[in-house]
Amino acid sequence: MVKCHRVAYMALGTPHSFHKDNALAAIAANKHVLCEKPMTVNAAETEVVIAAAKEKGVFLMEGKITANRVHNHRYDTDICSCMD
């Protein structure tokens, strides 16, 4: 997904131990990142991710991704087309 030019941001809901690597991969691909809490497993990893986002000029946010969020089916089509 990080290689798809149609994807503007990545919402990371992976296990916490993967957040740093997943966020850095998305940032390296110039994607904005919404990361499930906690952003990383420690402060040092968070500082690395923040520095990378600042360097690339992408938006980085920690937040809670809920299963009950309003869903926009237009994005399903975009995601599926990137997976082809």
C-alpha cells in the first residue's frame, strides 16, 4: 500500500511493536500517518518517527482508530485498485 500513488495516508492499527517500522515505511513513501495509540513502545522510537515526519513534511498523528467509524466506500475502491 505504501507504493500506491493513490493512497495519501496510512492508518496504522498494527500491534504496537510494529508501529515504528510501519510508520517509517509510510513516511518514507511520503504518506501522512494516523497511528493507533500508543504511537510506539517507547519515547526514543517516537522521537525517531516524529523526526522522520518533520523531515519529509508529512502529517503524523497519534489517535484511536475505532471500529465504529463512519466508512466511506469510495476509499474501498481506491484501496482495492492499489492491491491489484
